[in-house]
Amino acid sequence: MTTNVAAFAAPAPSAPLERTTVSRRAVGAYDVLIEIKYAGICHSDIHQARDGWGEGIYPMVPGHEIAGIVTEVGSQVTRHKVGDRVGVGCFVDSCRECEYCRQGLEQYCTQGMTGTYNARDKEGEPTYGGYSTHIVVDENYTLRIPEGIPLDEAAPLLCAGITLYSPLAHWKAGPGKNVAIVGLGGLGHMGVKIAHALGAEVTVLSQSLRKQEDGLKLGADHFYATSAPATFEKLANTFDLVISTVSAPLDFDAYLSLLKTDGALVNVGAPEEPVSLNLFSVIGGRKTLAGSMIGGIRETQEMLDFCAEHGLGAEIELIRADQINEAYERVLAGDVRYRFVIDTSTI
């Protein structure tokens, strides 16, 4: 039997989010029912709620940074039990059969992963995300949150944390590697923490020096303002890996000049507009311009365990549900340090 639960939804593109109810499916044999305690606000929630990445499904309940407690399990569930601390990230299903799903790279499923919200499940029903009190998820797409991380600080790890951990791991950030993080926001601050914990030398590239003190406290070794032309001259040919977390178009030729030979500029921020590039910027130095999208279930669990081992959680500002619309505007203005998290008991 389906259940109606309280939620906050965007009723239409660019409309303010408002309190409503949505239907959750009955708990199936392999499902867990999660009482959501906290839900992070990701910039991609804003992009999607406002149709920035294409036509959305409305009403839309955003939220793919979910932390909560298991309150019911299906008859065949073996991975989780009632009372477990769990998380849900950016997707809740995939085809499970393609080469990428079989490798644990479900985010690159050839048939398309099923997004936690703004998607349709295999029955064609819309998915609703974490700005709600409860969610039903297949046990195989539910993560274990270690005791070492408070649930409110863990919620943003399910997107922001894995979005940075995955490229840092893939491009082998660690001792002897020089890594730059572009942008010190919800994504970037986790990139600094994780890269530092991995043992890399970490530089923050931010528009100004306004957040320099924060960046150094989070684990950065160096901090530079990209608005200063001398920065690009001084740092030319410096980095093995540059990860851009910003969702505005960059001067890619300038940022590629910062790479050593065989270095990689990896984008995890997704501008709504097309970008331009002079191909000589990658030809000279055999450089790579790449992208990376979240991580698979196995890698996301690895990230959570790594963060617990190193005492890493997100830097958060806890808000009530009735502050969501204000929080969206503050995210767009860059006025958050560094992730808004909704206390879902206030929905």
C-alpha cells in the first residue's frame, strides 16, 4: 500500500517551493523505508527545480543528499536492518546489467540511472527526493553511514563528497601530487578536505581571497585569487590535477595552462551554457580536459568509510524547511559556508 508523506516541492519551473504531500510506494521485498533526518541542498537542486538542465517533471521534490534511519525492511533485505544509519545519493536504480553497472559504475549506466528525483522509475512513476520525511529505496542503492560521522554532516557527502572523491581517486591524488580545487563552495570545500586527507599538496583557486582563512583551515596548502592576472602566470605548469567545481563557464584555455604535461582538468560543476576551447590548449602538453559524475554505490561506500576514518564531514548550516527558498537565493549569491542542510523534522 502506498503512503502519503510530507514534502517540499517546486510546483512549476521557477516557482517557489511549497509544502505538499507525495506518495511513496509500498515497501517491497528488497526495499527499505527510511525516515529522512537531514537533506542537503545541492546547486543541482536549483538547476533542476528551475529547468536549467532541461525540461523537469513537476511537481518536483528535490534532494539527493539524504541521511536517515531505517524504519522498515522488506522480507528479502540482507544489507540493512531497522535502526541503521543510512544514506541515499543521486540515484535509486539502474539497469544492473550493462558493463558499467556490473563494474559498480552505476552512474554511467548505458540505459541511464534512475535519479533520486526528477526522473521516472521502471514503472514510469516520477521519483521524489529528500526534501520529505520518508523515502522507500532498494537496499542495493542505500548506503551505510558509519557512526563516526554525524548524520547532518553526512548528508552532503552523498553528492558533494562523492562528486569530489571519485575524480580524486580516479586521477590518483595523493602524496607527490599537486592538486588544485577551483571554487570553495559546497563541492569545493569537500574537495579540499578529501585531497588533503589523501596526502596531496592542495591549492584553492577562488575568485578572491575572501575565503582564504577558511581554505587553509580546511586543509589547503595554498590559496590564490583567480581575479588576479598574475595568478595564472605564477602557477603555469604547476598542477597534476585541477578540479573545477564551479557551475559558470570558465576560461578553459587559462586553466589548462596551469597543468603540467599529462595533467588533467576535470569538471564536476556543470554550467548551463556551452563553453569554448582552443584545442592547442590540450595538444600542447598532452593535457586532458575531462568530466566526472558522482560515483557508483561501491565507491560511495568507500568514500563514506574514508571520511569516517579521517573525521571528515561537511561544513553545514542547518535550516528549517520554511527557509528553503531563501537558501536557494543565498546559494546563488554564494552566501553559504558551505552546505545548507534541511532538518526534515520541520517539513
